[in-house]
Amino acid sequence: QVQVVESGGGLVQAGGSLRLSCAASKSISSINAMGWYRQAPGQQRELVAAITSGNKTNYADSVKGRFTISRDNAKNTVYLQMNSLKCEDTAVYYCKCEITVISGTVYAYWGQGTQVTVSL
């Protein structure tokens, strides 16, 4: 069992910044990948950014150049620094831990989500 807890969401004006944190109950060095997803009302959940245990990252095109994902293994925490926020970034943001075991089975653990609201 892996528990993940997001924090750092809130209300921010367009153009502002926010940093989200995702704390895992398991050492993230043993987690193959962690990522941030978001879901706006009436929309599908989408990948925002992801980072592997080897610090390989990938981002959605819509956030490239504005968002940065990073990890601190000592704190079992992954961060999402969000700059130049737009109204379109408004969504519930979820942290996901992905663990692939030797058998090839992939386990995914989700946080409860944190609301990010960007105002005009």
C-alpha cells in the first residue's frame, strides 16, 4: 500500500505561481514514476507532468516552459512548480505513484487531489 497526499493548491491570479507537493508513504526511490494529472469540470483527466526514478521528465505540451516537476527522495516528495498560470490550468490536480513489479504488473496509487483555481 502506498498513500499519497497532495498539498499546495489554492486560488491564484492569472500569471501567478503555485507549487504543489505530493508526499508519499513509501520511499520514492522505489517508485518507478510519479506524475501529476489534472481534471477540470466536464473534462477527462490528463497528464500534466511525470518524473521517473531516474529523473527523466515529460510534460504535456500545454504546460511546457511553465511547469516544472521535481523530486526530493530524502523527503519522499514530488513537486510541481507552476508558473505563468492561466485560467485554463484550473482543475483538480492529482498525484499518482506508479510501481512496476518484476512480474510486469503496474500498480497505480492516487492522491485525493488538490484544487487549483486560476482567476482573471
